[in-house]
Amino acid sequence: MHAQKHSTPRALGMLANGATPLSAPSEIVVSKERKGISTPQFHLRRTLRLVMGMLAALLLLGLFGQAHRAQAEVPAVTIYEFGSNFDDGYHPTTLLQGKDGKLYGTTEGDSVVGGGTIFRMDLDGSHFQVLHTFDFYAQSMPISLIQGPDGTLYGTAVPLNPYSGYDLGYHGYVFSLNPDGSNFQDLHDFNGDDGDYPDSLVLGNDGLLYGTCRAGGSNGTGTIFALATDGSFFTKLYDFSALYAARQNPDGAAPTHIIQANYGLLFVTTLEGGNNGNGTIFCCDTEPFDVHFTFYTFSATNASGQNYDGVGPSFILQGQDGYFYGICYGGGSSSHGTLFRLDPTGSNLTVLHAFSGGPDGDKPVYLLQAADGTLYGTTFQGGAIGGGVVYRISPYGTGFHVIHSFDANVSPGSGPGPLIQANDGCLYGECTLGDSVYRIGPKIFYILPNVIHIPFIPPPGNSVPPFPPKGPGPVSGGIYMFIVGSGLTQDDIVEWTPSDMPNVRIPIDPIEVSRDGRYLACFIPSTLLTTPGIASVQVYDPDSGLTSLPPDPCYLIGDREPPRLILRFIEIVRRRSPTGAPGAVTIYLQIRNVGPGTAYNVLLNSAQLTDSSNKTFKPLGALPIPLGNIAPNTATFLSLTFPSSVSSGNAMLLVKGSYVTGLGQKGTFGGSAKLKVP
């Protein structure tokens, strides 16, 4: 038997080392391989396949690989639906992850005053907050949002109905506010001559804001501007030239997205204009009229609206390789839009994918490059159900794959727009027509190795959630491990990194996955449990190309002595002073011995609590804490009290302990958990 522990972050604040409380799982999906095979036979055959497969990979390839499998679509997990609160907004339009790890974004309107909102929330959709509401009578709604190094948010707001022909003198403005919603400021009001309908913003290397106006300026075709972050300085960098026949001009019209390249020049996409009237990529320096030129002009279309490179470029980014990647809303070989790559000189454009308007999507609207270099994007329409898609593709144009098709009748809805990769490795996006924020990618909350239904009597005054369902328990050939999370699929691969091979990820197929993607079961053979130490657990989704990232659960492989101590989180309480001020934080824990032998001289050696502000705290009182001897099938309880200066919100608890076996050998236990500090 093993003396073991594993770190187990959980959204609800559980420390699930073994027999952790868990509500009854959802309906289980049995893999196709299991049809017609009894449970014992299936587990035996699966175990043999796993062991033999890994041995073959080691002997023949010298590395751990994985079998090719057909790609499928993956779920989009809704984390927030607008309309949950009366004034939270509707039609989300922008999304970013702030420096504090929270999601920030904008909506086009709300049900109270109709002018749109700025919001923030945690990555799981909790703690939603409206930071600012735009007044309908001020004739504005937000359409862009960025964040500066100091956390300040900047954005643009535009007239509610700019093309109505009913000019009330509103042309839009640039605003700023603190990440808590305070200190909202109007930094610059456009007057039409300097621009109209401001669109995209970027914070330049020199600390100035640079942006575009889709209209206005000397010729009514849009402008590029620079603005100080405190509003004290404004200049119009460039006026796009007037349009002539067939909406053509030399430089472009209706500028939208703006970026700053790694060598300092500004690059702007224009929806119209250029020598063929189908838009351009325009380049200028950060000094007025110093350097400005048309970097690329999109080609003419035939009578069916088709061309090679696309029509209406609306988004561009500079990739990790220095090339530019962008999208066109229309045009291409099927007239439904393109994804392109443009070399750093602007002389060679390659279409990586021309959208057909069918299952691959229609009208691309957003693009990002993930940390591993893969490109991900969205289309507003098209797909298998017509509600748009999320796709991925390599920077070389290979491996195009739709990872999710949206359905207007199924959450999170349709009309996907902005898409980001957060620091947890998952994709987060918005459905404009679904009024929702969603997540794509596997996520682990905690793991349950050796699940056994152990009788337990809670200490007085502590409420304990229901027990987990009875699992298969430990077996001589290894352990059955249950992963609890979200976005899990049957195609996922559990990646096991042994304690003695920190740079190797061993692929393990799941045995079963629940239909709602919240539970995954797999088998870890004993050959991977022979070396004591910490083994990490991750989940890789080959269909989305995403891997769950740390802090993920880990599994402590013990020294194979009879005692097995399992640590479990019970409750967290914050005391209050007579005046109501926050007091000390107390965390109650249980340590249970589920092994056949007694654990002697049990000590809690260290404990650390990291709060939402990333500050770490040691418990009040001396460490280590002696807990005496713990006999088989018995438990002891203890509490850890931390200072009142611990911030409320998400926190991470890490505890470690030790014991001595009947043979005089040392063992360890412990783990970590995600908690919610009140």
C-alpha cells in the first residue's frame, strides 16, 4: 500500500485527498470499446492495453507518443449569461483578461438605460460586476477595451445609431476608468473633423494611445490618431483620402483594427478603398506624416464577389514569427471570407484558409495566436448549424479544424465574436447573439484516486457535504483515478508525469467520461507508481489542441508502507469583530488513516495560505503541530487559524505533514486546495 497525497485544487474549496465529498455524478458515457464486454473484463483488457502500449512506445520509439484519433468537436461551457441581472447588459462586444486574472468586457446595451456596460468577472463566471453603465441619453455605447500596464482600462464609445442620418452632433469619444470602475473619464470627444466613430485602440511603446476612426476627418473616410492616457494631448496622425469611382482611393477607407508592430510602426486594416475598393493594410509611423504608405491592397473581385485574398480586412496581428496574420470578412474563392498570412515586407500574401460558408464557417470576425503558436478564430455565421464556429489552424495553413459549432437554440448561443486565451490555457469567448461568455478547453478541479466509501462522523459544529459514490477502490495492479472538472470529453488524454521523469508526459486514455463533461475515470497502472514523489496530472484535448495548465492536481506516490493518510478540507470560517470588521480566518481539516497499519508520530509540518492578492500567510501558532498516532480507519481533526489581513476571495491552501510507519520508515502526506475565503 502507498502512503500518498496529492494536491487537489477544487472550485468549491475541497481538499479531495481520497474520500472527498462529491455529489452524485452525471450519466456516464461508456466508450465504444466497452460494448459487449463485462466490467471486470473491460478493465483487465484496458489495463493490459495501456501497459503494453506504453512499453511498446518506450522500446520502439524511445519516447511516449499517442495514437492518431479522429478529430471531433468539443463543448463550449457557458460561464455567464447576460440577463442574469437586470442591468448587466446584452450583446457583449469585447473581452480581455486583466492583470488581476479577471475577465473584462463590454456590452452594447442594458435593459435600464440602453447605452451599454463595462463588466468584469472571475474565470468561472462568478463575482460578476458592472463597472460602468453608459447613459442612453449621452448617445454612446462602448465597442473596444484595452488595459494599460498600471491596470487602467481604456476604450472607445460610439454614437448609438451612427448611420441613422439623424445627426445629434455626437461623434464618439475615448474613455478611461480604473479596474474597479472608479474614476471614469472622457479623455477626448471627437468633433468629426478629427474623426468620427472611433473603433480600435492600442497602447504604444511610447505610452500614448493610438486608434482609428471609421469615418470623419478631412475627407469623411476615417482617421488615425494619437492621444495621451490622461487626455492632455491629442493629434490626428493621418487623414485617409477621398473615395472616387467604385469606392476606390490609394490608401483605404473606414479604418478598423490597429496594432503596433515589433519595430514600432502602426498597421491598420481598412474595410474599403484601395485601388480595387476592397480594402487595404495601411502603415504609418507614430509621428504625424513622417512615414505613411499602403502596405497591401486587396485584389479586385469578379461578379460573384470572389477574389484570391479577400474583401474587407477587419483584424490583423503580428505572429511569433514576425509575419502578419489577418482575416477578411468577405471575398476569397467562395466569397465568404479568408484567413491570410502576409510577410513582413507586404509583398507576399498567402491565403491559409478560404471559408466556404458551410461547415467551416462564414464571415470570420476574430483571430488570436495561442501560446503554442496555433491560430484560433471565430466566424459570425456558418458552421454545421449556422450559428458560427470556433476553429484552429497552424500558422502554415495546415490542420484546419472546427472545434465547436454554435447553435442559436443551445447555450451559449450563436454569433461568436472576440476570443482570448487566458492564463489557465483555456479559450474564452463571447456570443453576441447568445448574450453569453463561454469557455473551451479541459479544466481540472480536483482528482479522486482510490475512491472508497469510508464511514465518517463529522466533528460537532461542522457541516460536511455528501460522500462520494462508491468507486472501484485500489487494485493490486494500480489505481483508478477520477478527475473532476469541466469540458472533459471521451477523446481527451490524461497526461501523467512521473516523479522521476519530470519532462515526460505519459498518455493514458480515459475509461469513462460523463455526458456533461464533469467527470473522467482512468486507470494508472502500478508500473507508474513505483518511484516515490509527486506525479503531475494534466488533461490534453486533441480536438481543441488545448491542455489543462497548472496549478493542476498532483498525486504523491508514497513509500508503499501500510499507513495511508488522507487529508480532507472540512470548513472555512472568518471571525468578525464586534464592529463587524473582518477577523481571523480558521480552516478545519481532517486527517484519516485508510491503510492497514498505524501511523506513528504524525506531524503537520507546514501550512501556507495564498490569498486573492497573491500574498502568502503562515498560520498563527507554532509549527509543527503534533497529532499523535492515527490507527487504521480512524481520524483526527485540527484547525489552522490565519491573520485577519487575509483577503476575501479565491485562495490556495498548501499543507504538508509527516509520520513514521511501524517499520520505522518515514512517510508524508498533504495537499493543496482552492478555497473561497469569506
